[in-house]
Amino acid sequence: SLGVSLEAVRAQVEEDIGPGQQAPSGHIPFTPRAKTVLELSLREALQLGHNYIGTEHILLGLIREGEGVASQVLHKLGADLNRVRQQVIQLVSGYQGGKEPQAATTAPEAAPSGNMVLDQFGRNLTQAARESKLDPVIGRETEIERVMQILSRRTKNNPVLIGEPGVGKTTIVEGLAQDIVRGDVPETLKDKQIYTLDLGALVAGSRYRGDFEERLKKVLKEIHTRGDIVLFIDEIHTLVGAGAAEGAIDAASILKPMLARGELQTIGATTLDEYRKHLEKDAALERRFQPIQVAEPSIADTIEMLKGLRDRYEAHHRVTITDEALVAAATLADRYISDRFLPDKAIDLIDEAGARLRIRRMTAPPDLREFDDKIADVRRRKESAIDGQDFEAAARLRDEEKQLIAAKGEREKQWRAGDMDVVAEVDEEMIAEVLAVATGIPIVKLSEEESSRL
């Protein structure tokens, strides 16, 4: 009905991008755009209430992505993208779960009026997971399973994640949100929404006594009314004393009755020191929570985590990151950065190296900057010749200026063409370079120690 044939699409694709120079050999990678389309197809399947990802969802993903060759080809062949989308939705609406899209699409529209307070002081992690805004979580299956177990208990069903800064406590909760979206959770957690509460936003601007309590009570009332919300409070020790102005009660005292009655499900995260200092002292609050120890991952686990995050950092910095760079980031960070914890310090090295390489590629080479100095000098001499009415010299300098501008343009074209051809690569040397800047240990010493160990 849309009048688009396979032959016409193939001919248009060949016209737009042409055939390759030679037949590819070995592993053919997905482009970042292709990966985005696959992520969008998952979202389309979830929106339509389907428990599978089919070719129809991939087509919808291609249409939603909107910028790739596929969208342009359909547009050129006269297929209106909105119409294609409507046709696909009509075709699949007869499948299992086909009646659910209405519920799925009307719920978010109806939600804002109902959860304005919570959206104002928190962030919906489940929604962020649905929109593929969260990084993938690798190697934390045991901790996520333990969180699910505690959340499914009848009483004292509030887990608190205890671990050093940077070991990935928040990541575990993000992993749970992603599992909820995928449906890989027990029935008790199937339709839960995880909201992270920003205590700073709650406290900010509460000048008068009672302002903070009023805001927090509105949030808690909304959670109680909806009944499908699990609250995530990072740095949960800040509850003790938060908002306790002169004569007022703190956040912990407001939360305690709801936690005791089981009307509020909360996941907390804090460090061991802060847990002992604040929560253990408050026995009534401490007994409501079940502690889960989050240990620092091993170097091998960190490398696996970095491999899972590699795509995101490659797409962001427009570089490729080698396996050797990931191994170097984990091992060197573990050995030389002693005041922080894996995987955070290793991720920082990868991120910093990607940013460093991208900036270096975007910076013009010295010989190109020399042209600017030469052109400025010739212009100055030309102006001086005109002022002295030496028009012959001024004409000669004008021609010289034109030649320099043309030469600069040619050199700039070469630089940009070379920049496009060469794929920037983050390797172990770049990681060592970034670490040397951060710690002050010379690269030579780092590589010497590595070679002596080998």
C-alpha cells in the first residue's frame, strides 16, 4: 500500500552509498547508529507490550532513529515515515499484547499530573532504562539478585548497599531498573518504578520551619498513593539530620513510621564509615534496613566491565579503544591510584584518554598555525606599504597574501582528509600518558616497571 519495493530500496541504497571497494574479511562490526537502532527496537517492543523483538520492531527502530541511510531512502521513495510507522503498528496490533499499547502510551501522559512532586525532587531510573540512557551493568548479578530477594521479603524489605566510593553501588540499582524493563525480575517487582530521591533539592530553598517536612510528606504521600514505587536514596546517611532546622524533625524521623509500617520500600547506598557513624547509632532506623556489602571488583572483573562500557565511550569520543588499553587501565589504576577504587578509577582513565585523543585530533598542526602568523605579517607589511604610498610593494604583498591563503586552505584540506582516514585509537601508551599526568609518575618509569615485571 506504500508502493515501496525491495528492488527500488536496493537500487536507492546503491545510488546513495555505492558498493564497497573490496569484499570484507573477518569480523564486521556494527556501527554506533546500527546499535542505536537495535536499542530503539527494544523500546518499540516494550511500548507495544510485546514480549519479543521482531523485524517489525527493527523497522520501527530504523524509522525512529530518523537520520540513517534507511530513513533517507524511504523518504526519497516517497514513503512518509509517520505513515510507515502507523501501518506497522496496525499490522502488529493483532498480535499478543497488541491491545497493551493504548495502556502503555496513555499511562505516561496521565502520569505528569499525578507525580509532579516526585519528578520535581527525583529521577525515574526505570524510565531512563527504558530510554536506554543508563550504561550497561556487568558482573553485578549476585548483588542485583540479593537486592531483589530483600525487596521481595514481607518485612524489613529495604536493602542498603554498603561499599567504598566508586565500586558501583548506584550501578547496581541502575542494573535493577534495566532488569525491570526487560522483565527479568520476580512477579513482586514486575511493574515497579525506581525513583532516585534528591535530598539536596528537597532541602534547597526551605527557608522557614516546616517547609522541608511539608515537601517530604508530599513526596511520601505520592509514593503511598501510587504503590508501585521503590525509592532509591544515594548517600542515605544524609537522612539523619537532613532538614533539621531549629525545632524541626529530620528526614529520618519522618521516614521511620512509613518504613515500620511497610508503606515505603527504599534502597539505600552509603559507605561503611558513614553507615557506622550515622545509621548504626540510630537503632530504630538501622533495623529497618538489610545491609548488602558491595566489594571492590577484581582486575579481571573490571576489565569485563570496561569491555561492556567500551561502545558508549567509543561513540562519545569518536575513537576506538583497544583491548590492551582496557587491560592497562585496570592494572595501572589498581597499581598506581591507591586512594580510589575500581572500577571507577579505571573508567576515569579510559574516559580521560578518549577526551585527550579527541582534543588532540581537533587541534590544528603547528605548520597550519604558522600560516596564520605569516598571513598576519604580510597584511601588516601591506598596510604599511599602502600608508607609505608604495603601491608596487603593496600589490606584490597582496599577491603573496593570496598565495599564502591558498596554501593554507590546501594544507587544511590535507589535514582534515588525513584526520578522516585515520581512525583514532586509544592504546595502552595513551593510558600510561594520562596516568603520568594524573600521578606525576613519568611514562618511562611506568613502562620500565611493566617490562621488568614481564
